Amino acid sequence: MANASSVRKMLTMLGALECLTIGFLESDALAAQQAGGVQAGEPKFRLVRSVSGSKGSLQGGQYVIEDPRDSFYIPADTKITVYFEWEGPLGLHHVEGIRKNPDGKVVSLSDVDYQSKQKRFGIYFSVPILENVPTGLWSIEARVDGELAGTHAFQILASPRPASAGPVRVLLAPGEIYKRAMGATVNVEALGPDREALARGSGFFVADNIILTGFENIDSATNLQVTLTDGGRAEVEGVLMASRTDDWALLKVQAPKTTPLTIAPAKSWQVGDRCFALDEPQDNNRTIADGNITGERNFPEIGERLDLSFGLQPPASGSPLLNEYGEAIGMVVVRSMLPGSKSLDLMRSGIGLAYPGNLYGADSPFRFQGELAIPLTDIQLKSADSPTTPLSQLSSSGQFTPLLAGFENILRGTVARRVIRKGSDWEPVDQKFQYSHADGQIVVFITWRMQNKVKGMASLHLYGLSGLLVATSRPSKFSLSKGQMSYMTYPLDVSKLPAGTYRVDLMMDATPVWRTFIRVVD
């Protein structure tokens, strides 16, 4: 077992990341590629990443393993470097590295006390490989303040190193990742029939003349306007492929020069990995954001999503999610939980509280806003030579969400279990997003304050998230004059609806004038 004289300790400050380097001066070797679990309960230290290779260096304030791999060969490889990175509390920490041979026996222990001044910190172990080192599966355990904070398993082989085992990918500094992302990212603006702006989001080149963006960024559009990083425009020829529920669309464009991002190998990410995205806190001002993949979930109606440790502003929706190699692993989405919900933003410009009150509650699906990404493994990339679909066809086939019109006449709108009388007013009771079959009949409650005279037939239309019509209510006559104010309820029986999420449109004749979403559960 190593003693204090066999350990060389060196402390290096790396700006936002502090790194402790421990070199073992022993005759055997240790390495690892994949990190294991941490102890159950509520660990103080979360393993962000761990990686091993034959060489590492400081690049842009970050320690980088230049040839990440988990197999090492005698005599071609002469050194192994293993790097751990954690997030944990500030202060003085006791770090231990415990090496185990292929028989599972502890062969050495090295430790150091380290004063962490940043939330994220790391160490790397560098060990020479001698020709007489035992071959087989080795491991290293890292402990911080006595807590198991990471375990690696790797192999040392006494055989020639295959040609394919050489360096494949190089970790990039955040500045280089930002540069690559900026070169590929574009603004995507949805325009209405009079070329009025409906919505603005982001997209990025995944191949020459092919842009990936969120379906929410093109929904309801009559025309699309794509602006490149240099301010130039790309002409949109059509949609190569799209998924309304999965929230992605591939656009074919004509651009003078494109710089596509490299797509990461399928399933090359794991929970805990560091990741990057471009935020847009101000128009045309993109900044880099970084964090971690904190989980993965599969939603029955909309597919797989990655949970992120950071949120982004709505214009960043559709921007790439990148790994530390600068490769695209996903696409950040903001309104992905409710396909078509971006159309609600138009009601924010109306008079009063037309925006649906039932979406403000604790059960609102927008609590995930800006914290999800779609993995690129779920997206079917197409060739630019493939046929395209015009926007008008997506609209006529029901894949687009119809634009709202006439919502300026609505002072307030919501969904509730019931309404009660309070003096001369009516008030909704138990406004919420989610209802059960046991709730039976609920009500859509609308307060009209007419800006103009309207006469027609009013009805409710229910749609699934795919955009298909599920049910309609019986139409009722509607006639209000300019300046008139009126309360109206529209009953909605959820007792027999299949469990799922629905878009609820209040129709005036054939035109939707107000909209919300509800979820029905058993």
C-alpha cells in the first residue's frame, strides 16, 4: 500500500473548475473509462463524469483526456491517466484513490486533503505501466470525505494495440464548443398569411442545406424565414420530414454556405454527462449555457425526453444540445410537453386574461419549460434530395394548429370543475390542468367583453395531441353586441374520454377563438 512518501501532490487552479492532480510513483498501473454508482441515500458528491486514456492535458482551463478509452495494451501503452469530476459542497475535502487488481484485492491507497473553492472540482491520477503489470480487469474507487464517489472498471491486455484503439475524439474547451454551435445555429421565424410574426425559435444545420428545428417553431406558419449567423437568409424549400408529437422538423433550405454539426454516436451519452446549449436572453444575442443531463423519461404521448439541469429562454428552443466533444446529442425544446401550445402566446396580447387560467396551477405542464431536450437518436435524418412537403399541406392535413382569431373579445377564459355566483359575478372553482374520469362534467368558463359585434354558432372541439379531432359539443347560438359583457359556460363531459391530453378549442362557427389544454386520467 502506498505511503505518504510515494505520493506527489500538486494543486492547480483552473478558473471555474478546480483540479487536483495526484501522481502515483509505483510500478503497477490503474485506469478506467466508465464511472460506477455512488452510495445510496443523499450523497454529498455527484459524479459529473470520469474518463481515462493514455494521455491528458490542460486545455482552456479544463483537464482533457485526449484519447478516451477503457482498454490499454502492453507494451504499446506506457501510462494511464484517469480523471474524476464531481459537484459537491465547498470546503476542505479528503480524497482517496483505492486501486484493486484483477483479483479484487486492494493494492494501494493514495490520499490528499483538498480545499475546494468551487462547486465543481476534479482530480486525475497518472500511473506508469510496466511490462510486468498483471493483465486483466482492474478497478479504482474514488472516495471523498469517506463517501464512495465513483468506481471504474477497465482492462490491461498483453497484446498489440489495434489500429482502431487510437484517439477518436477530443474533448473541447467551452469556447470552441460555442464557436462550433454558433456556426451551425440559425433563427427560425414562423410567419402568418400576411407575413406577420407568429413565433421565433432556433434551429441548426445537421447536413448541408438541412436544418433541424422544433415542430413548435414552424407550427401554424404560412411562410418561414431562416436567418443565418452572419445575418444572411436561407430560402426554405419545404419540410423534408416532421413529427408534431415528437416536436421536430427537418427543413430543406438553400444557403450559400453551411457548417453542419457532427452528430454524436447513438446513445453515446448517459445521465450525469456534461452538456452545452446556446441560450438567447436577448434577440440575436446568443450565450453558451452548460450543465448536465439529469435524467431521461419516456412520455407515452410525446416520446423520449432528456432532463437538463438548466433552462433556456423561449427563442433558444430548437437549438442544439452538445456534448464535450462539440457533437450534437439532442435538441433543446421549450414547449414540447404540449404540441400546439405556442399558439396560446397570441392571447397574451389580448385584453384582460384571455390566456387560459387553468394552465397557471401547480399541475401545469409548463413546469418543465426550458428543461427538456429531444435525443437525436429519435429523429430520422433525411437526404436533401428527398421530396419535401409544403407548409400548406401540413396545414390542410391537420398537422398544424389553426390560428386563433377573435380572442380580443374574451376578457377571461379557463376550465374548472364548476362555477359559483359571487354577488353579480361568477367565479370558477378548482381551475386546473388535470381532471379524472370521476370529475364527470367540467366546464369551460368564458367572460366575454365585446370589442365588436359577433353572431354565430359556438361549440367546443377536442383534439388529441396529434391534431386529430376527437369530439365536438352541440353548437349553440351566440350573439353579442359591441361593448356588451357576458359570462358563459360550456359543459365538457370527461367521464368517458380516454385517458390522455387534449387540446380544447372554443369555436365560433369554423374559427377557433379561444384555446386551452387539459389532461384526463383514470
